[in-house]
Amino acid sequence: MIIAPWLHGVWNPVRTRAPSARQPAPFVNNRFFMSGAEQTTGQNSRGMWWATTGDINAFFGLMLDNVAGLLLMTALLAGFGLPAEFTVTHMVPGTALGVMLGDIAFFFIALRMGRQQNRDDVTAMPLGLDTPSTFGMILLVLGPAFLAARAGGMSELEAARHTWHIGIWCTVMCGVLKLILAPFGQVVRDAIPRAGLLGSLAAIALVLISFFPLTHILGSPLPGLLALVMVLGTLIAHVPLPGRTPGTLGALIVAGGVYYLLCLIGVAGYELPTTQPTVWFPTQWMESWQGTWWGAFPDAVPFLPFVLPFALATVVGGIDCTESAASAGDEYDARTVLGVEAAATFLAGLSGGVIQTTPYIGHPAYKAMGGRAAYTLATALLVGSAGVVGYFALLNAWIPAPAVYPILVFVGLEITSQTFMATPRKHYAAVVIACLPALAYLAMSLPDRIFGDSLMIQGGYTMASLEGGPLKHDLQTLRMLSNGFIVTGLLWSWMLASMIDRKLILAGVVMLGAAMLTCFGVMHSPIEGNRLFVPFLFDETSSLGLPAQYVPAVMEYVAGYAVTGAFLIAWSVFLPKVVSDDEVAGVNGH
């Protein structure tokens, strides 16, 4: 019954009208990624328009991102003491299956769009593991659940199994929430201005996708800078490598070769990877199909306030992805994108997966690479088989991070530039304001890492232990501005774009909505981890309680948004009536 409302969108995934005239020319028939015959005819000479040499670039970008996410999950959980072998045999396969099912679905949807619109330049929507959820689930749910189970007297295996069952429930509930919200995706997309949708997307692209990888790239500057120049030179400047070698593949070969050369000659900081044990063809994950995790629901409920905001964020992100793809010329139905995302997450959870899937916001970048649809199919097959067969650890261990992370920088730059290309010039300021909360997230990441260091924890030093004063107040302000920054950026941009369009009542309603969301911690949560809460109804010892010391700050934010919203609505009464061009033409006609 939950799936029924958006089934029409899944089986009719594209709108029948002609491709949007706003699609930018650089993404159409990208000659740097097509063979000579393709450049002459505009189509693949073998009749396989959906597979071009540009798919190689796109495949490496999407595949490496997901493979790295799987190993990141294993490594972070091992840091909490959860055995890597348990993660590989129980959690990884179902998580990888979610990626495989979602990317295969988007592959066939792209084929259908190409046939219906008689086009050979359709790019499939990319899908993969949600990076914020990867960190959130591990650091806020799985890790603490495992430590609590161990502290409660469970053995290592019992605690690991208990943690796995909690993770399954959290992933399944994320899928259910997204299934419920999927039918309303197109409504939201039509209602929110492009500056709002794409502005929050640009913020993610700059802060999460482009900036953070720079620390890994410049951590090994010789191979890192070499790979960065090769990727940006081929994919942005369109300077071809010898033999028309795809930029990502060339960077992997050349920069990877330099990396291992430095390892062999013994340069400090460069070491050959150690051999990792590989579990081939694990079957333990299939236990999830027997429903052994059903009884863990009461234990999972306290963690839902941590994970459901990530599900909400991916719904907003899915709408952003749809808008971004439309600006590049591929107009998918938002209900379809959200429905596939929700189904992939739900099925991943039922198969023992613990990380939700989401459409990636780099569709224009993959299109700029020359990718069509084959790259999602290839990614689905490799990531799915890596999880089920168990060889993903070997891939990630032997692929140097500095050689592959530049692709993330390119994706972030391409998304940001595409945002401005697809947004009306008068709304540029609205795009920029959406990036400001993301900068607070960036500024807060370093203090979080400092106070999260083991020596600081052992010494009893936390942010709460700081003396009162400007520093503590500023850190708390940054915390509240950074938590829920995606939703905050979207609403701020929506508000400003509405004001630019002289829609002050709509701007006021947006501010009133922000007040409501702030009241429950969806945005501006003062609690580390962006935890939701219900003020005044739950004791602060409850997972839904709001600690007393945070109540004044939260209520002032709520009051600020509410008063601002009321002021905007009142302001609209005194706004002079603006006569439209059509009205002027009608008067002159009489």
C-alpha cells in the first residue's frame, strides 16, 4: 500500500514533453568522450548509445566512491571494536545490494527515457551510499550500540549481532519514511524555486564533496596534485590526454604509479598497503531474510531520532538531484527518483544492510564526463559483486586515495557552476546564502575532531567543560547553525528568492515553517549529532528530551523565525502593487 502512490511514477519515469530548452550546450554530444564515428553521426556506431567511452570516466568516479564507502564503514566500526570479519560477512553484502538494485533501476529508466524521447545523450541518475549517513550511522548508532552492549555484559559476537539488528531496523525505517514521502517529491520540486533547491546542493558540493577531499589530496601532494591537474584538465578544460585516455583512468594510472614509486624508494609517509584478509562468498548476511532482527525494534527506537533526519535529508537531496539533472537536460520525475531511492534503501535493510542509499548530486558532472547509462550498470555489477563475493577490501587497499579523490573535487566544482548556469541571475544571492550554513558545518568540523581526540576524552576535556565566554558561545552558535545545514540553506534561499520575486507572504510562510522545524531540532539542534527532540514533553534523560540548558537558545531561534515570518506577512500589506507586462499590454490594447 505504501508503494502504490508512486508506482505510476516508476512505470512512467519520464515526462512525455520534449527535452527542456534550458539544457546547457556543453553537456550535449561531448566530443572529448566520443569516438570518431560518434562525433560524425552523433550516435554510437554500434547502436549502443547508452555506452560510450565517457562511461569509463563516470564509472571510475561512481564506483570508487562506493567502494571507498564500504571500506570506510568497515574501518570505522573496527575502531569501536566490532570485528571486521563480522562487518564483511553480515553488514557489507546487504549494503552493497542496495547500491546494485538502485543503479540497475536507474540504468533501465535512462534507457526508457532515451527510447521515448529519441535521444542518444541521456545520462542515468547515479546512486550510491549516502556519505553523511555512513558517518552518522556508525558514529551515532552502530558504534555506541556496540559499546553499550559490551558494557551490558554481552560477548563480542552477541554485541555485534545486536548492533547489526539495530542497524537493520534503522535502515528499514529510513526506507519506510522515504517511501511515504516519495509521492510528494514532485510537488516540492515544483513549489520551491531553483535557487533554493540548487543552492543547498551547491553548498554540499563545495563543503562536503570538494573541500574535504583536498586534505587527502594534499596530504600526499606529489601524486595528489598530479592527479588533480589531470582530472581538472581533461574534464573541465577538455584538454585530451594522449590516446584520448579518460581523465580519471589516466590519473589513476599516472598518479597511482607515482604513489607506489614513492612507496618503493622509501619516502616518508608512503607505505605499501598491508595484505587484508578476505572472506569469499559470505552467506551470514542471508540470516536477515529469516527475520531474526524483528525483536530488536524496542532497542532501535531510541536511535531513530538520530537516523531519520538523514532520511529526510536524502529526500531533499533526491529532489535536488532531479532539479540538477533537469538543468543538464535530463528531466526525470522526482517521484521516480525518490521511489527508487526509497526502495533500494528498504531492500538493503531487509538484506542486512546498515547504510541507506541516495541519488548522487553529481549528475551534471557525470554527463560532462560523457557518461550515458553504462556507468551505472557497471557500478551496480561491480559494487554488488564486491559485497557478495567479498573482494571490495582488496580493491580499496590497493587504490591510492590521492589518485582518486580529485574526481570528487571535479564533481563539486561542476555542480556549483551548473547551479549558477541553471538559476536566474536575479536569484544568485539566494544561491549564495544557502552556502552559509554549510560554512558553519565546515568551521565546526575541526573543533569536533579536536575534542573527539582520545587524549582529550581521557583528560575529560569537552566543549561543555569550557569556561563560559565568547568562545563557548561562538562554538554553540556554530553548532546550531551547522546542524541541519541542508534544510537551513534550502529555507533561507527559498525565503530570499521569494522576497526578490516580491512574494513576501510566501517568504513569511517559509520562515514560520523554519520555526516549526527548529522547535523539533530538524534544523539548529544544539545537541551534538543533530539529534531530534520534543521540548517540554520528555525528560532530558529520554532520547527525545531537550536538556534544560539548551531550551532558552532553541526557543529564541523559534521566536526569531516566528516573528520574522509574521513581519514579512505584515510587510506584504504595505507592498506597492507591481503591474506585470501582460497587464500593461492589456491596458494599451484597449
